Amino acid sequence: MKIESITLAVLVAFSAPAWSAFQEREYNTWYMKNAVLYDMTQTSEGFPVMVSVSQPGRKSANLLVSYITEGRCGENNLPLNVNGKVLPAKYYCVQVGQNRIEHFSVVDADSVNGMVTHLKSDFTLLLQNDIKIWAANIKTPKYGLAPRF
């Protein structure tokens, strides 16, 4: 009985850091597939955020940011704030129980490509004064879609 308890305690002790390391790799890792650049991060409250840039570096580049926040969808169209500057974006909100999923779509290629260039210069972007988008491996993104959550 003592050996089983010790073995269980050792497995729990080793698996906790391994699990946290695995979870950290899921966030802030850039992926690329079919000319779309993806990243997953989180808000300061720990809610997931998905950022995808279609056709970065081209005149047709566009951006979609989706994230979950607490509260109800209002009738206000919220602006997209990037590093303290408001970007022209379409806003969509979907109510899911007590939370809402907010989507921002940016079709201004110059703004989107400017954000990608900023990230490729190893700088962080701050969205909505709350969400940090890390440069991480944006210069050499992994192939495929972001991992499942």
C-alpha cells in the first residue's frame, strides 16, 4: 500500500509540470496553413483568444480576432484597439450563456500587414488593452492548424 501511494505521489508530482508545459506550448505558437497565419493566446482572465491573418504580406491581407468575455452582447459596436490605436473593424457579438464571443474583422490590408511586420520585428501587440499577442515563432510558424482545446 505504501509503495502504491508513493508511486502515485511521484506520478502526480512529475505529471503536473509536464501538463503545464504542454499547455503553455498550445498558446502563443503561430501556425500557418493555406496562406492563413493562426495564433492562440488568452485574455488576462484566462479566456481563449484566436487571431488569424489571411494572406499576410499581400494587398488582400485581412485579420480576424475572436475571443470570449463575460457579460451580455450590447447594441454598441465596440472598436478594435491595437497598441492604443483604434483600427477600422467590423464587430460581431454572439451570446453564449453568461458569456459572449466577440469577433473583429479587419479588411484594411495596410493595417493588417503593419501588425504582422510589427510582430516580425519581435514586438508584442496589445489588443483591447488586455490581450497580448506575442511574436514567438511568427517568422517560422509551424505547419497546420492550432491544437485542439
